[in-house]
Amino acid sequence: MFDAIEDIPTGKLVAELESRGYKVTNQLEDRSHLLKDHVVLFIMPENPILLEGFLCSAEDVGHAEEQAVDAYPGCEVVWVQEGTDWQDAQANYWAGYVTRGHR
């Protein structure tokens, strides 16, 4: 018959899968419409007084934080907000930092 799945003609493979109840499509689900720009502020343990930033496209704040941690292993994420304005993110971080009782 066939030695490998790659040897099966596409039409026959699709027909066989559909006959077994599988839905077959030729496209991956496009999730790009769910992505929004985010600014992630973080510090690294070796230089905890330097506030660094990371820009990314993510589905939500958690996804943005995950991307920053993947890109900068060992970082401590201190602030995440939607958008691309690095200065606005810094201002919001410091305003929040002071309001939380830190000085």
C-alpha cells in the first residue's frame, strides 16, 4: 500500500480522515487579530537599579510577561501595559510605585 503518510495522495488522505469524523482544513487558525502591542518593564538581578523595557505583540498582559521572561531569562517583570509608549509606561510604573508606599 503506502510506506509513509507523505506517500498518500492528499485527496485520499482527506477523504479517509473525513470518513472517520475528522474535520480537515488547509489553514491554521489565524490568531493575529488577537494580538495587541504591549510594553513590559523589568529589572535584571545583576543590575536591579536599571529599569529595562521590552516591546511585544501579545494576546494579553500575561502573554506579554511570558514573552519578556522568555527573551530575558531571570528578569523580574515589574510593569506591563498595553501600547508602545515606553515613557508613558515608565511614568505609570513610577506613579504606581510611589502610591504603593515605596519612596
